[in-house]
Amino acid sequence: MSFQKRLQANEFVVLAEMHTPKGVNISRLVTDARRIKGRVDAIVVPDMDNGIMRMSALAGGVLMQQQGVEAIIHLYCRDRNRMALQGDILAAHVLGIENLMVVHSEEMSQGDHSDAKTVDDLDEIGLLKAIETLQNGKDMAGFDLDGIPSFFTGCSIAPYADEAALAEELAAAQQKVAVGARYILTPPVFDVGQFASFFSRVKELGVPVIPTVFLLKSLAIAQYIANSEPGAHISDELIRRIRKSGDREQEGIQIAGETIAALKSMTQGVLIQTLGWEHKLPAILDVAGL
């Protein structure tokens, strides 16, 4: 059953994120995808996430499809104008990709090509409208298409630091749903209790909500997120748990798996982010009982 059909049937979906290589050696990407084939419903492929130049998400999505794993590719407004975005969207359909995710793109200044010019010809709402327009048989200039694409498109809610920022994100998400987003991806969850409060509000948007579970690879990473992203809600108790562990890598895997298991009774799915440790995905799924 496809990712779309599972969500529409109110079944729990499991997604895993995999980055394309910074180069053309695809062996690791393909190997990691094969390791979890049959255990996840789709693989999410970011497109030069964090401003790091990599092979395009379009190519990565096609590689996933070739391995027999359904792909969801990111679309950003930062790097392409409306013509290039529409061209890539049409290409995705022809190449067998049925799932898109319109997400916020990080500042270029934080990436490895800090002198690159950003485009931002459209915003996220504009891009979602463009996808809907293409699915209605026209391009953004109003010209008819020769063949019409079809997609299952989602959006994301950005991390928020306070109630005011959350209110803004929820309002934006409501607009995104109104113009075609069929599911919502949330920021990483480190406190299931706190997430429950957030979830009670975001589920009112009327589309499936898929929380993100981020693998804490080390104590240093956990401390950095706790200090630099107050909205992440990493507790002192969680920091102490990692610090006291005799095997901190394994403890991070255990925490991720436990978080997924706890979310399974609340939401319609989960996205697992490992940021370079995709080889640990099978272990996380084992802990989660998936």
C-alpha cells in the first residue's frame, strides 16, 4: 500500500530521511535504502538541506524508486525560480515520484556556499499554489499543459521558540492546507508530553500530522540543541540520561526508538532523522518495535 493510501486509511506510516551524496558515489545511499526496504513506507530526500551543495533531491528520489522504496522529495523556494521549480515538478511526475514536501529552506549564509545568491521567487504558499495549478492542467502563466501531473503534497511546521512563534506557524500551516498540503511534518520531538499539547492544536487543521524524531548521536549534540534551540524542549533529565550512559551512541538509539513507540499511539506516523547515521535506522526501528 502506498504512503498516500496508508495515510488516507488512518494507518501509521514510518518515514526515514536520507541525504544525497556530495558527489556521485551513490553506494552508501543505495545500501542504506536497501537495509530498511520493507520496514519504512517512504524515504524523504532533502534538496541541499542546510545550504549544503549535494546531488539534487530529484535524482535521489529516482534512486529510491529504483530500489523499490517510495520517495518523498523536498521542494524549496531558495534555489530556483518559478520556471525551474515547475520544470522539476513535471520531471518528478514523469520519473515516477508521486510525493512532494514543500518545506522552509535555511539561510544560505549557514551553508557551504555562503556567497551563492538566493532566489525566493515564490514563498511556500506560492509554491503549493503552483503545484495545485499544475495539477489542474495549467502552468503559472496560464498556459495549458500537455499531460497533467498528480502528487500527494505535504508541508512542514518550522521550529518555534515561544507561543507567538507557534501561533504564526499554525496560521501559516492553515494557509498551506487551504492551498493543497495534505499532511504536516513537525519539528523534532524530544518531550512527548510537551508534544501532546502542541499536537492537540495542530491536529485541528484536519490533515495527518507526522512528528519528526531526531537521533541524538552524542551528549554534545544534545547539549547544543538544548542551548541553541529553546523550543526543542530537551530536558535536563534527558541530558543526564545520556551523560550517565556507558554507551552514549546506543542510548541515543534507545531514546529515538522509545520516542517513536510513544508517538505511535498518538499520531499517524513518524519521520526519523539521523543526519549521516542512516546505517543506524534498523537499530532504531528494532527498539521502536517496527
